[in-house]
Amino acid sequence: MKDDRMYFGNQMTNRAARLALLLFVSVSFEPGAPAQNPASPTTATFTKDVAPIIQKHCQACHRPGEAAPFSMLTYEQTRPWAAAMKEAVRLRKMPPWFADPRYGDFSNDRSLSQKDIDTISAWADAGAPKGDSNSPPAPLEFTAGWAIPNPDVVFEMPLAYQIPATGTIEYQKIIIPTGFTEDKWVQFAEARPDNRAHIHHIIAFVREPGSHWLEGEKPGVFFVAPKPKDENTDTSSLPSDFLVGYAPGQPPEMLPPGQAKLIKAGSDIVFEIHYTTDGTPGSDRSKVGMVFAKQAPKERVLTLSATNGTFRIPPGDPNYKVDAEFVVRTPVKLVALHPHMHGRGKDFEYRLLYPTGETETLLRVPKYNWHWQLWYTLAKPLVLPRGTKIQCTAHFDNSPNNPDNADPTKEVRWGDQSWDEMMVGFFNLAFDANMPVNDLLPSGDSARVLPSAN
């Protein structure tokens, strides 16, 4: 059974890397596709109509070195995919975006308007004409190898991790001292995988001086963190300050002027990497790049979470409910949301319960897709009064009808591997840069981050 679950986890990880390609080449054959688009196919051209849409919604991923399996920077690269693009956008499978439009307003909404969908459909129906070659839109400027601006500093793993061809790999950690002699404010941060085919995810944590987390571990070498002796221990809380992560679909941290994340002098960066095997060996030297704020920000941003690691999903249960909440102790701004589950994840919802008793639904993801780890950035930050509860509700499908279910006959608990489950409602809070972090963290079991924060 262990080998079967390992195979399943690896297949799901590799599938994530190929998902965009599979969607493009398969949607035309799906039953129940919409009827032929009635829009006139005689006017849309690539240079005038389609290229601006692709620049805005597609090229961040569809360019060399990024997660998408083919580039869409030029007409010649895009033209072969015209028919598949039409079906993918009409079925709303591309670009990936899963928020229920009835709730929330998000600045990074990737979904296409009906007008954009009609334009791409008309272009494909017309034979994907190029249009005026002398008037293409100005190309977007990308930093080679990065989705953020050119980093001020890059921390690369000092040695390569050797990935075996087969087997289950426990989460690997490696501590990299920053060497910072003064506090640094980070406006942009990106975790960059070296070997995407073998990486399920990366998290870069900040370990402040004096932290007892991973105390005694030697910097610069890979290790597996010790597990609690009691298997019923809730290990779902973040162990330290979350700087940035990588997973398919997860964007880098890109904060507006006036906001930044803090890395104190003498801090370490702790890489946590989930490697997977696929039948062939490999090696990896992933890295994290950072761009510092040009001046001290007015607001500090911190990634926190509402989690629940005590669930027990019964075998075969098609709709198992799990709740979690986080209580803020001082007024803050809520700026972004990021639901996280594994293959049995079915849906996810964020709500606010204000001290007045009023409630507000912030985000509803009715069809959670664990292959795309999306952040949802609020178009306008929300001020949360003291005592506001950030509430999360998730449902899990552990039935045989779930194609991403590793084994519907097993009870499912919290765990690291893909065949286990997680229930995490990440969110970013912004607050006065001079305010101590402990002023906003709940006490006791509700605290979900920074056990040594100050």
C-alpha cells in the first residue's frame, strides 16, 4: 500500500506540472462543451485583439523558464494552440481561477471577461490570423529567471539535494544564515525551484535570532525535522515566519509601496522542500530572491493562518466538514487569502465574524483544485477591528467518486505527504510597522504562527 500511495503522490505532483498542457489538449473532447460561439469570426486578429489579453492573463506563466509547458510570447508560439485555447477559455479552465464571483473583489483576478472569451473564440474561428505585423503591442518586460524585479539578494541552497529515482522523501529542511547586519524590509520575494519536476512545494521561513525552532541543527546541510512522539499532536500551526512559498499556481510575494515583510538582522532563512520521485533520479539547488523596499515601510505584512490539524476524515465520506478560526487582538488590515488542502479538498470558504456579531463572506472556492495553489488578493484591504474572527470552513471528499483520492478505504489525518490531508486558511495581515507582532497574535491554542515572535 505504501508503494501505491507513493506512486499516487508522485503522479499527482507530475500531473500538476503538466496540467496546463493537458487542459489545452483535452478540453475539445469533453462532453457537454458549450455550443459554437455566435460572435463574428472575421474581425479578431492576434496583434490587435488577442495579444493584449494574453499579455494580461497568460504570459506570467506561459514564457520560458516558468511553469507552463509552452510559451505564448509571440504569434508563432501561440498560433498552434488557437483551437485548444478557444475551448479552454470557453470552459473557463484557463486561466485557473476558482473564486465564486458572488463573493469578494480581487485585484489579481485571473478570469477572463465574456468579451475576452468571445474575442479568443472569434480569432480561433477565423483561422487565428496574425493581423498587422507592423503594429504589435509593446512586449512586456520580464526579468530573466524571475517573476519579480531583479533581486537585490539571492539565497541559493549551498549544496544540491540528490533526489532518488523511487521512494518516499520526507520534507527536507536546510538552514541558510542571511548574514544581515541590519534589519531588512522585503517588498518582493520569490521561491524559485531548480528542478520543478521533482518539487511539490517550497516554503522559505524566516528564523529570527533567539528562536528555539530547529535549535541545534547545523546550517548548510539537509535534515528532517523530528516528529512529535504523540501522533495526536496538532502540528498544523506555522513553525515560524512565512516569507514566501512555491507551488504550481502560487505567485511570488509582491507587495505595494509602503508595505513589506521584515527580516531582522542575524536571521536565518529556512528552506522546507517537499521532493517527490518519478522513476528517474535528479538533483536540485533551489533559491529565494528578494527585493528590498526603497525606504522603511509604513506597514509590516505577516502571513498567518487559521488551521485545524485534529480532523479524522472517515473512509468513503464524500462531504466531511472541517472548521478553523483565527482571532485578531488588535486592529489590522486583511490583504490576501490562500486556501490550502490536498487531493481530497472539495471546497473552501473564508468568513469574518465581527465583534458586533455581523458576518461577511470573503471568499468561496466551490470547486477546490489542489493542482493550483492560488492566492486571492483583496482589491481593497479590509480593516479588522479587535476581536474579529477569521473563520474558515472546508469540505473533503474521501469517496471513490473523487479521482484525486489516494485511497477511499482509509481514514485520513493531517500529514505532510500528498496522500495525507491539510486544512490551512493562510492570509496576509498588514499593520503598523512599529507594532510588536505579539500584540495581534491570539494566545493559547488559537495562535498559529511565530511561537517566539516579537
